Amino acid sequence: MNQENEEWYQAIELRRSRRKFTGEAIQSEKINQFGELVGKLNQTVDNCRILLVKSHNGSIFSGIRGGYGVIKGAPSYLAFIGKSSHSSSYAKLGYIGEAAVLEATRLKIGTCWVSGTFDPTAAVKDLNLEAEEELVAVSPLGYPLDAYAFSEKMMSGLAGSRKRKPLEAITDGWSVERWPEWAKCAAEAARLAPSAMNRQPWIFRFEGADLAEGGEQTAGGSQPTDGELMVETANSSGGIGSPFSKRLDCGIALRHLVVGAQHSLGSPVSVTFYDSPQVAGVRV
């Protein structure tokens, strides 16, 4: 866990959304290794899954324009599939999906979360969806062009892709200064998570026994370490009915929370998924 987590932690800073690719097929050894991880991720959750499409005819990306720009030259893609009848499916999908994105970044494979602006009927032959399943989002996979294309620079600028809200604007409850170090590290990692239109629709809240009692520090003078770091949708909204689900975005941020927390602690943390307004919690 430690080596994989540390590599994903480094990938958080390196990840950029890419839309222009060389067209070169991903090496079989690398794509097979990546596919094994996708299979393992699918086993960790229910009511959602990731499908790795190793080759395709390009029709899935023909309608992806709008705010995302045109995606060209991606030989493979990821399909993020969920069941909207289950309230936690979007958050779980974002959680496992971002792990795949970070692993792709580690392997020097370009990605880009895309939701709500494509025609899912174009991928019917690739996906073979089951009853109640829907295509929630996709991501191209491929080797990005060495330099950003002009359209990528334009879309990155319009979306403010590396502009992130300060912690004070995305936290609630007790002040961040009173949080344990692992929670601060987790929240900082989550600030860099991608989201639809870069809206960052999440709120982080730390809940610990020491803080709940009103004490600023534990008996030994140090900050509390045990507790739960919650992620919830901003304004307690954004259920599963929107094509740009806030719960999907919060699930993506949740993966960053876990990676940041485990980087700080050097040990695993547990995750619990909740109904609205809370999306999930990371507990030590």
C-alpha cells in the first residue's frame, strides 16, 4: 500500500487534463497492467464499475465538445458506469475512478474526466450496459502530445484548471488550525482534485472527540489524531440527478483525501459512504 499510495500522492500534483493525443496505441504490457488495477478497483465497491475499452472507432469522442474542447487521438478510454437508483453510486464511482486516473498518470498515460457533454448511444457497442446502468462519465487514455495544443491551453485557462480555492473556503466547523496533521495533508491533496467546470463543490469537516469537547488540544498538548474527516456537497445539494453530479466530484476528492491521509500517516485509513448531505468520511 505504501509504495502505491506514495506514487499516487506524487501523481496528484502531476495530473493534468489532456485532450490531444499522439494516436499511438498503449503498450500491451502497460495497458494489461492498468486493466488489472481496474478489475481490483471494481471489486471494492458495489452499484458502479469502470470499464477499460482498449480500442475503439473514435465515435465515443465525436460529440465531446462544448466546454471540454475536442478530444483527438486517444486510442483507448475509460467508461465510468453507475446506477442512479443507488444514492452512493456516484461518489463510489468518483472514488474508484480517480484511483484509475492517478494510476494512469503514474504510467505517463494522459486522461481527462468528461461528464454530461457526450452522447452515450455512441458507446453502446463498446459497453454492453446492464439493466439500470448508465454511462456517467468517460476519460480518454493515451500518450498526450508533448506540448499543449492551443485549444487545450484555451480550455485550461477558461476553466481555471489549476486555480484552487483556499482551505478556508472549502472547510467548515472547527478551524483547520485545530485539525490533526493527517487531516490537513488530506485536505490539501483534495484541493487539487479535478471537478466539472472546476467548481470544487465540496466541503471538508473534521470531527474528533477532543474537538467535540471544545478542547483545543489533547492532554499532552498535541493536536488530536483520532477522528473522521468528512466530505459533503457544498450547500448540501447536488444529488444524483444532475449530469454534472456534485457527488461524483466529491467521490473524486475523496480519493485524494485518502491518498493524502495515508501519505501523512504511513498507514491505511477506513472509508465510509453516507447519504446526503455527507458523502463520505475518512476515519483514523
